[in-house]
Amino acid sequence: MPLQNRVTPLGELIADPARGLVYGNRGCLHDATGTIRRRYAGRRWIACRLAFRGWQRGPLLRPGRFTELFFLDEATAFAAGHRPCALCRHDDYRRFVAFWCERHPGPVGADAIDARLHVERIDPGTRRQRRHIVEMRDLPDGAFVMHEDAPHLVYGAELLRWSPAGYQRRSARPDDRIDTITPPSLLALLAIGWEGAVPLFHPSAS
């Protein structure tokens, strides 16, 4: 039986046998039996390499340890509100911080970045994912939007419907205002042509 540790662009945790290309965590979300009990624990939501220094991550969902999460690709991780890890993606993290300094004057560091991202991704009233209304023409490739009640990837002139195994049905990119899932600070990162150490797009996108 697959574990409930695949993350959707909506930030939800689902059980699915398909494998993702990006690893990450947002604290310990499971109990001693491995059952998911919460959506997040703290503000540090990170996206990591699948493999790093030969470290072995099994068995997964150990009692008292962080919950190992998996994403289809980095575009999905960004949509869910995760940033590059400062350890296994050190160069990516340094580039991310440099970009952040240009856009957000003031305190810099993981705590400040994570606090700002948390405001952008979580509605304090409902504790659910926050949406942002944006003109479709202003969205970069890699952004996620809600279209026909489902998360879709913006990719060139098309919208690609997300699934745990890859991108599926394609539709023309509309010219309208739309509910955007990806947090604004991460949208700005995509707009400058972000490329990191993990795949931004699953091969099914192309």
C-alpha cells in the first residue's frame, strides 16, 4: 500500500504509487503508526534532491522523525510553497537568497524567508492554501493555476492538468484573470527563468 506522502500542487498529502522527482519535508506530520495527522508542522517547507551523499532515508515515516515527502517536480513543490533546501541544494539556496534580497529588503535568512512564504501560502483564517488572482498573461512557465476545478501547469501557450504520475490533458492557455496557486515570491523566481539542481518539469510536460 502506498504511503500518504505524495504532495499535490494544492499542498495536500495523498497516497499514490507513482514516483516523483523531488524530495522534501515540512516537519513531522505523522504519528507513531505512520498515519498522517497534520498538513504541516512549522514554517520550514523545503524541496530537496532525491539522492544526496549516499544517505539512506528508509524506512520512511519513522516515529518522531520528519515526514518524507515527494513531489512530481519542482514546479509542483513551488506551487505547494516549498523552497530549495540549504543543505543538499546549497548552491540553489544561495541563488535563491540572492534573488530574495533583491525583491524583499529587510531581514534575510531561512527564518525570514520561511515566515514570508508561510504568509503567502497559508490563509490564517482557514489554515488552507492561499490563492492569488493574477492576469494569465503575466504568469511564467512553471506557475500553477486552478482551471476547471483542478491544478494546471502553465507551459507555453497551454495549461497542463496535473496528476501524480505526470501531466495529462492539455488545453489552450486562456487570456483572463485566474486563481494562481504558486505563492507570489516563487512566481517571481520562475519569471527570471529559474533552473535548479532538481527537475523543474516532469518529462510528461514536454
